Amino acid sequence: MKVYITRRIPDAGLQLLREAGIAYTEYTEKKNLSPEALIAACLEHDALLSVGGNRIDADFLDACRHLKVISLMSAGYDNVDVPAAERLGIPVGNTPGVLSNATADTAFLLMLATARKAFYMHKRIARGEWGFFEPTANLGIELNGRTLGIFGLGKIGMELARKCRGAWDMPVIYHNRRRNREAEALLGAVYVPFETLLEQSDVLSVHAALTPETKGVFNAAAFARMKPTAIFINTARGQLHNEEDLTGALRSGQLWGAGLDVTNPEPMRPDNPLLDMPSVAVLPHIGSATEEARNGMAAIAARNVIAGLRGEPLPFAVKS
Ligand code: DGY
């Protein structure tokens, strides 16, 4: 049995595959695989371990219906046509949970970096612009007691809410498809309609999956409803926000700041105007980039491969 792995992954995953007697091929080139190359590689293998958002659509699945399992090394599965995989009987797995803390840390980092214009200040020092102490310049805002709004309060949102309650005593409001009773009981989180979330959040952090319903939901109309003192944070998927609308809202002062770990498109171009705005902080999709999270993700992805190749239920299966 052989698995094709679309990027180099931590040894924690490879070790499990070796112990299970599963051979693997890792794609190690520093560029994205084309859809054709992915199909050609998969035709030589029994399973796919996909890293980095390879498009697994109906065409791919049709060409690779022999695959016994598709294991994603990600929590998100918006790149996969799950109903099509289900119709073909190919199980799909993902890696939720192990990256929640790391991703919440990234949102927390972006909140503070944005509020204190930290990335912009760093750039100014590098440009030789640290002149003298100016009491009225470089002013940020404090997060203490401000309202944290969470769009999509699942595991990652819970971790962020916990951190923000502890660090800044922030009251938490949220909007979800379903009520999160645990967050309500443990953190006093209050469920609100989407419009209220926009209007009352001082920091609005996005943690929802990308679906047809959530795609582009943070657009000009949404930003116009937010407070001019508010900060928008996105560590989920760039396609949940419209980047032109976000740029416009920041330029016009409709919105105070933004912290992004995901952009639309990715990678962000180096001449993107957001990179020159003082109250904007951008990271290159590193939400889960810690030793702990990536080792955990690699291990779960390998366990999903092993189970799939043995014809057993996946430990972490995705359902439509
Ligand atoms: C995830 O796990 O979905 C992260 O965004 C990495 O792709």
C-alpha cells in the first residue's frame, strides 16, 4: 500500500506510516502541484495525504476513484467536494482540535499587534524613521473590557474567547449556525444575530468554515455596520471577506483596523495597500504553524490514512 503526500510533513506522521508498513512518496518541490500532476501521481498510489489546499473536485475524484482514502492535513476541507467523494465511497479525513490553541494564539497575536500598530512600527524602525518621542503619535487602542465578537464559535473560537476573557476581561458575543451552550455556560458568551455582532463588536474575529453561505459575508455592507473603532480579525479563510471592501472600509475610516492570517487571494501580493496601513497586521497563513500543532496534525493525518487503507472507519472523518 502506498500513499502520496503533497508536501513534506513532520516526521511524527511519517513514523506512524512506516510503523504501519505503508510506503509513501512526498512531493518536495517548492511550487504547487498542478491538477494534472496530482492526478498522475495519485494513479500510482492507493491513498492521498493532501497538504496545502489541493483542489479535490469532481474531476479529480472521477479520475482517482481507486483511492481508498483522502486524508487532509488541515482542519478546513473547503477544497474538497465531500458529497462527490461520498458518492464514490472514498472516505475523507481531516485534523481538527490539535490546531485550535495555535490558531487562537494567532488571532490573539493579531488583535494586539493591530491594536498597537506593531507591525507598522517595526517597519518604520527598519526604514530609519524612529526619530524622537512624540506623545501624540503612534497611538493604539487598549483591548481591556472591549467586546469580543466571534463569527463561528467552535473549538478555535472557544480558545480565543477563553484567552481574551483572561487577558482583557472581554465580554463575548457570537453568531453561529447553532447555539454553543458550552461557551454560554463557561464564558458567559451571548448569542446574537449577525447584524448585532457587526454593530456591537469592538473586535470581530472570524472562525467559521468557508461554505457557500459564509463566502464573502464580510463585504462593504457588513463593514459599514461595524463601529469605526472596531478591529476585524480573520484567521479562518480569506474568502470569507472581500479584500477590496475591507481596504475601502479601512481607508475611509469606517473600520479602525484589521489583522489577517488569511488573505484573498493567497499569497497576498507584496504591493497590496493593506501592507502599508498602520493599523493592519498581516501574516502568511501560519495559524497552525507550531511544532505542537503540526506534529499533531501530521499524526492524525497518518492515522486517517492507516485506517482508510485497512478499510476501518477514520478516526477523524469529514461528512457532508
Ligand atoms: C487548516 O487546518 O484548515 C489550516 O488553515 C491550514 O490549512
